[in-house]
Amino acid sequence: MRNQQLADMMRPVDFDGIVGQQHLFGPRGAVRRMVESGRITNMIFFGPPGTGKTTAASVIAARSGMEFRRLNCTSASLSDVKEVLAETSNIFGSGGILLYLDELQYFNRKQQQSLLEYMEDGRITLIASTTENPHFYIYNAIISRSSLFEFKPVKPAEMLPALTRALAYLNEENGTAITADAELLTYVAAQVRGDVRRGIVLLENAYFAAGEEGITPRAGAITRENIEDFHVPVGNFNNDTHYDLLSCLQKSIRGSDPDATAFYVAKLCAAGELISLCRRLQVIASEDVGLAYPQAAVITRACCESAMELGFPEARIPLINAALTLATAPKSNSAYEALAAAMADVEAGKGNVAPVHLQSPLFKGYKYPHEYTCHFVQQQYLPDDLRGRTYYHFGENKTEQAAAAFAQKIRTEGGKPRQ
């Protein structure tokens, strides 16, 4: 009995074998044309799981002639990176090393920075992959030295050749003649939402389940019932369930329910959703707690950075601290509402001309507030067509009411020229 996954055993060895991603690897695909012309540059592949990122890196590595090294950033450490970098000084790395970093978003800033010098002088050619938006999680200096390529979910029709090859491989490996028609394979492809690896796993499970007595027959056909035995249509966690849980978490925090908050944090942690959980908590800190407790954003940021450095399972502790701080904090969406109101005017095309006294270089007529009592003087700041418009309304919480009292004080007592 083999332990290696079928999807890994069947990885294509050339661009023609990659399913989907025609914009990258088809006859006129950008990456294919670049590689076939002899140019291999630093690349960042981003997109959902099972769309061919690792496969593409392997194909490019085979064509490069360079030493190929692969690290998975969920488990690799800085010492692992340094070990690869050290190879650039010996005979094996004299022709350059092609380093593939899978799930680069799990490397912290220091780990990513360690690559820069080697990328700069060409000792390392980096291909990195991520399932997240690279602009959020990859160091800008890495991005500026790389070309970004988006991998899209593979359409069912595009996935059919991979599933057909998988079934042929299973039949050859086991000496059987199990069949599956195009309609059945299309059904399999439609269930996995563009994830080729998941589609092959689902087909392989159904293949071994075919037969009335649970023993793989020498011949026969895979049925839809075989597929449904292994696929529960409750939504792909990376899509429906993923967003449902994050939505439930935000609504629980917004509703000041610490018990529900703890439950949804636990569910997301159990699913390994470290990055999305950190992102959502930081959104909540500013959107739902906001100016009622401005320090919440600082606390949440610190907890999220700690969680990212620790990784699971220890990351659960700072994450629950951040979540319960937000759930039990006073709430205000006054800043969020102010922005929404201002954005409505921006989108309506208003406020395009700034007041003359605010325009450089002369600032003619501008009054310098520090020359007045309370460091305040009444003057127009909004454009003429928005003069008098109010976007921000002070919230009812203690912090914003203190700010409201201060605003009233400076308007009452300020505005007189200093002596």
C-alpha cells in the first residue's frame, strides 16, 4: 500500500500537462513564453489551493538547469533558509539555486528579509506561492524584485483531463478496468470548486469504494453515490464556511457576547485559519470598537503579530486575548459611519476644489491655529460645495464624549489671537 498521495505522484512534467491556467501556461501564456525564451526570474504565484502552483514550480525547475530546493513555510525555520543560502557558496550552487517557498505568507518579516541579498545578486532565484493576497503578507521588497502571477480556480471542463489521467493511473496500478463517464467526472470537478488536488482525492476514494461489497471489482463503473459517500456538500471551507465563521465571529464581538466569541475563535483555530482570523480581528478593532476604545486596535495588532510569530497551537492564546478584549470593550462605529458618508460625496464627484487658503504654495488667508488660544481658530477646511457638511457624530461612549466636551471647549474659549 502506497502512502504518497495520487495527486503528487501524477504531477505533470511539462506545461502541456498543467490543467487550467491557460493565461500562464497555454501556448501564449506569459510564464510559458518567458521560460521557453530562456528567462527565469523571481516569481510569486498566488491563488487558491490545488490550482497548480507547486506543479508549475517543479516544471520550471526542471527546465532551469539550476539546483532546486523546496521549503514549506508552515514548518521551515530561518535556519532551514540559511542552510539553503549557504549552498550558494559551494560547487553545487555555483550555477545558482532555484528556491521554491510554499505558503510564503507564514514566513515572518525577518525570514523574508534574509532572502533579499541573495535575490539581488542572482545567487537565489525565488519562486514563492501563497493562497493569500501577496500585498498583505509578503514583504514589499520581495514583491518589488518579483513578478506576480495569479492562479485561478480550475473550471470543471479544464479539470477533466487530470481526472481522466488519475482514473487511468488507478486502473493500471491495480490491474482493474473501472470506468467513469464524462458526466460523472464533470460532477466530481464541480464539487471541488477549482481544486484539482481535491478532485483527484475525491475520485480516488470513490474508485476504491466502487462495488457492492466494498471490495474494488476488476471492472465496473464509479457511480454518483460513490462520490457522495465522500463528499458532504456543506460548502468549501475556503469559501462559504470560511466566510460564515468569520461573519459569526464579527457579529458576536459587535454584539458584546464573549462566550460566542470564544466559540468562533476556537472553530477558526481548529481549522488553522491563522491569517484570516488575524485580519478579521484587526478589522473589528477599528470598525466596531473604534473610537470608543482606540487602544483596542493597538492591543489587537500586538496580539496578531505575536500569533503570527508563534504559529499554532500557541497562537491561540494571543488570539483569544485579542478577541475577548474586543468583545468586552465599549463599541462605536462613528468613524466607520463618517468615512461612509464622506465616501458617498467623493463618489458623487463633490469636493474637487480645495479652499484657496489651504492651497500651496502661498496659503493666502490661512490662519495658523497655534497662534490662537486653545490652538484653535474657526476657518473653512471643506471645499466650497461641501461647506457646513457634517460627517462625524460623536459616539455616546466615555471616550468620544470626552472628545466632544473638548471640541465644545476649544470652540467656546479658543480662537482669540495669542498675546
